[in-house]
Amino acid sequence: MRQAVTVSLPEELAQELDKLARQEKISRSDLIRESVRSYLFVRKFRALRSRLMVKAQAQGTYTDQDVFDRVS
């Protein structure tokens, strides 16, 4: 089920949105939908990463190199 949402954008942002939609050959709605999906994914990823960092640091893992060393 779809739900319509009205969003107000400053003129400059709306122009950038339309330009990108034309370049990508997708509709404005599709571009906004994908942008929101990506934003929500990143938020979930950051929240998960924050929770896992506490556990990782408790085990002495602080950097990407530490992770690489542990799995190699």
C-alpha cells in the first residue's frame, strides 16, 4: 500500500532534484523514494555499528585493521 507524502523544498533544492532526476532518467518520486530508503538504511547501519562498537572495544577491537587482523 502506498501513501502520498507532501514535501516542501526550497526552489534551489527542487531544481537540483529535477536535474538529477533527468540525469538518472527516473521520476522525481522515484529519486526521493530511493533517497529516503538510503537515508533510513544509513541510520540503521550507524545505530547497529554504535551498539556493536561497545562489544568490539570490550574485546580490544578498535580499528578496521583490528577487525581485519582478527578475521585473517
